[in-house]
Amino acid sequence: MTNVTNAPAIVPDTTAKSAGVKPSQKREVNALTGMAHIGLVLWAIVTAGPLIWVLLASFKSNTEIFLGKPFALPQSFSFQTYVDAWTEAHIGRYFFNSVLVVLLSTAGTMVLGSMAAYVLARYRFFGNRFIYYLFVSGLAFPTFMALGPLFYILRNMGLLGTYTGLVLVYIAYSLPFTVFFLAAFFKTLPYEIEEAATVDGASHTRKFFQIMMPMARSGLVSITIFNIVGQWNQYLLPVVVISGPGAEQKMLLTQGIAQISVSAGYHAQWSTLFAALTLSILPMIVVYAIFQRQIQAGLTAGAVK
């Protein structure tokens, strides 16, 4: 007989089995994760680099901007350039004009867009799909193709050079994406609560404003932020609509910044221009920082049930 008492005990390796994955697969996942992190870091540098440069340039003189190192710190951190941009370049006036127009147009877009999306998503009637695809087709219509007809339409209506005309145009151009986004979001909401409200005698208006809108809060917040950013950064539409006598007093922030860059020619105060750019960028960063969780929740809602 062969003596096997001194033979080494064979212990099965259950680590991989207990983990549920093969070691090679685990290493592959780690490698992909590392590459993803590197890609995100590079993307963050590419995105944040121009913003940091604009912020530093807003504190520099023209000599420092063009002859100094691009990312070098300014010799002194003086906010005089921001004061000049706010008062002498009238950025303060343009800023409040933009806030007024964006608030009114966003409110109108969200009220009309959410109501249209709710009806198209929850009710079945003749022409439902046609109206929905009519809204969606607006996403494929370039803005610059409508500038000429839009100018003559607003002029004939007496709305050229008015905030009313600009608000209506903003609402019209924001509705397609708003309806497209919210219609898909309203479809994910449960029907049982709506049916229970119907049994209790709730009207269609009450069901929408008191039941469906609170349930769709994350989606509404997400699309609201998208509309605010899109309308805040709009340039072509204000140039066409806000024109004519007295237009300089009604210009928006994007028009004011463009005027700073072209009015002085080679004698422009570039630090003032970069200060104005910083003032236009900061509100959007603050809005996204405050509503970051709501935006992410609205984009991922309904993805996993």
C-alpha cells in the first residue's frame, strides 16, 4: 500500500466561484474602470481649462493676457474689471434683461409643454400620434432657417423689438424637446393612482396639477434646467427679435457681450470682456450645482423598475 498521509491537502479555490466571476474577468473590469477614470480626468481638464483661463484673464491687463503665461496668476486680484463690466459696459442691465426673459419663457414653456406632454402620453384620441410627431419634428428644424420668416412675422404682428415677441419665440423653440422628454417621462408613471383619483371624482385639471405634476417633479426639474441653460445661452434669436429703435436698452446678456468684443476693435479691454463672460457663466454653474441631484434623478427615472 502507498502511504498518503504526508501528501499535501488539496483545498479547492472557491474564491472565484464565491465571487461569481472569473479572475480574468475581474482584471478586465478593473482595467476598463481605470481607463474610464483616466478618460474622465482628461475630459474634465479639457472642459475646465478654458473656464479657468477665462477666470484668470478677467483679473489681468491686456499686456498680461497676450504677453504673459496663459495660466499664470495675475499680478493682483482686483475686481475693478467686474465693476467696469457691470456699470460702464452695461452688463448689469443686460443681465437683468436676460433674467426677466428667461424666467417668463421658461415658465411658459414648462406650463404649456407639461400639459401637452401629459395629454399626449396618457390619453388616446384621434390624431394623438400625429400631434406628437409634429412636436418631435421641431427638433430637426434648424434655428437659422426660420430667422427670415420669423423677422417678418413678428414685424407684421407688431412684436419686433419687444420682450413679448422674444418670450413667445423662446417658448415655441423650447416646446419640441420639452414635449418629447416629458411625454416619455409621463408614460412611466403608474396608472393606478390616476385611476383612483378618477374614481374619487377628481377632474382632469386636478389630477394633472395635484397628482401627476408632484409625481413627475424630478423630470420637470431636469427639463426646466435644460430650458434655462438653452435660453440663457441663445444668441441668434435675440439678435433678430430685439432690433430696431431702442433695441440697445433691451439687449440680452449674449448680445451685450458680443457688443463689447466688436465695438472697441483693437482697443478693446479684454479683461472687461472676460469679466462679462465670467458673470454670464457663473449663474449656470450655480444652478447646476444646486439642482445636480434632481437632474440626475430625472434623467435616470424609469430606467430601472
